[in-house]
Amino acid sequence: MQPTWTPSPTPTIAPTDTPQPVACWGTVAVPALNVRDAPYGNRLGQVFAGDTLGFDAKWEDANGDWWWQILWTPEVGDPFPAWVASWLITVGAGADCSGLPDVNQVVAREPALLWHAVPGFNIGNAQVSYDVLGSKGIDYGIKPYADMDACLDALWRGGWCIFRHANEDCPHGIGGADPRQSALDFLRYGDVARVTLAGYERAYYEPTNECNFGSSQSDSQLAVVYWWGEWLDEYLTEANARGYPKLVIPTFGPGHGEAVQYRIWRDVLNRLAGQGGMMGEHAYTPDIEGGLCGCDQWLACRHRLNEEVRQAEGVDIDVAITEAARGWGNDPVDVADMVCWYEQVRGDTWLHSVALWTAGYNPTWPNANLDSYMVPIAQGVSPAG
């Protein structure tokens, strides 16, 4: 059961036992809208298309985007102020928002800085980097491939973990097999996350990785997009019923994401957001000069273009960049380039976290080992705020 607000034919807030009329009000203009504990902050729940909300304050960022403050009633406990994005709401005809007070003390969340890691990485260096980042007010953590101990270590130290299983990246029979049965079959890879990460608020599980998610380029590829819509619907429903950790799904490879996917998956992605989940993206720079710091809109900073398209299609969901590196992922580590890129994207408030690639030696990517660079990167980024 989701937390609820208090609807009324005449929009009201309820700071006391006697609700007072609210002059500024509006209706939700998208299928599902996230309610957050602060502008760009953590999700508390959702309101839905056509729902009427009363506003009692606003907050505006440096780009001129603003948020409305509402009174949120949790499932258990007393109502408290919460926030919704103004650009996804239609202000009511006749509403008077001219006297609405400005709230200026709210600080936007910055993305956590994580290390992508393979088994055998230098966990001691990671732990030192957590301390450095924490001293700067930056959230930290790990995105381990198959290494549950590293995940638990980060969680125990107050960090985040996005766990990735060691089995197949993608389901079999994409576009051909029964999508709902395929989703049920793929759930078996998540059992270790379901059992081990239960109860950890900062734990996520990433089931898929750079699959063929279809496109609008041909009828056969469009059919794949629809196939994934059913697959995701079944996976989310069953994962939620089984008590899985929050999900990061699907995860796009570098340069991917288009309007038709968000349009067809809109309802299921908004439902994922309502369950605390996120989408995943990868940021690489193959054949592009300027490295990550160049922030090319098609690759290193594709997440910005994708966010514009998601908003246009009525999708409101946070993103985790679960891999980020120069070239195809085997370029030598460039500390300055990674620091520069993080400094640029840390203002992208829909980003929950970014995971730099990759700590630990892997013979496929021998040059990308971050083991001796995690601490210098942590030292190189500026403090939060």
C-alpha cells in the first residue's frame, strides 16, 4: 500500500484539525508523479493523473525550474511537507499562486560516487576512499559484480550498493519467447540478492545489462520494445511480491535510449519509480575525443538527453549510471578525466549515483583497474554543496 494524500473537492492543506482552503492548487498531468522529501530528493510515494493537490510553498532552482510543496500523509504517522515537480502539474483554472511563500533552504541531492568492482579488487583502498568521500559530504559505495561481501561491507559503512549477479546479462529469447515466462525464469538469478540484502534501505539489485531493448528502426525491433514492456511488467510484479531489493532495470548500454521505449514502457517505469527503483545507463566514450570530461551528449552525457525525452513522454524516474569510463572501458585510468566528469554531472539531480569502471583486475580490461586510483579520485573531487 502506497502512502496517500488527502484529496478534496476544494484543495486544502491540513496543518491543524481544521483544514484551511488553499488558493494555489493543480492537478497531476502525467500518469504517475513522484512525491519527494525535498526538491530532487528521495521518493516517498506517488500521486496519479487527475489527482488534485494543494500547494503551500514553492522552491526554485538556479535554472528556473520550481517545485510545489504539498502536505503528504504517510501510511503511518502525521502529515508533513513534501515536494512535487511543477512541470508535471497543470495549475488549476482560477488558482492564485501569487502569494505563495518561497522556501530557499532546501539543498538538492548530489549523486553518490560508487566504484564498479570485480571480485578480487582492493577493498582496503575502497574503504579508505569511503572515508575521504564521507568527510566531504559525498555519498559513496560500490557496484560489485558478483561480490556480495563487498556489497555488505559498503552497506555496513553507511554507503550504497548496487549488486549485479554473476550469471547471464540478458534473458533468452528476447522478442521471441513468451515474455512473462522469460521474466519468471530470469528471476532465479536474483535469489541471492533477495535473501542477503533484505532490509537494507541502501541496497539495489541490477538484473539486466546492455541487452537488446529494441528501437523504432524496424517493425521487428519495435516488436522487441513491446516484448520488453510485458517482460518488465511481469518481472516487477513478481520481484515485488517476493520481496526483492529495489531494482535498477533496465540498464542501457552507452548511446542508447529513445522516445519509443519510454512511451511504451511509461506505465511500468513509473510503477518501478513508485517502488523505489531506477533505470540504469552506461557512459563510455568510444572514438570520441575529450574523454568523459567532454560530456558528449550522445555518449558520456547521454543521460541528459535521455532525461529530456523521458520527461516529454511522462516518465519520472531516477537514474543510476552503473558504468562510466573512457573509450570502450580498457583505456588507462585518467584520474583528472574521471574527477572532471563527476564534477560536471553531480548537478544532474535525477542521477542517484554514478559508478566508475572498474576496480580489480580483469584480463579483458587490464588497463581499467581502479585499485590504486580510488583514493586519488576521492581526494580530487570537491566537497558537496
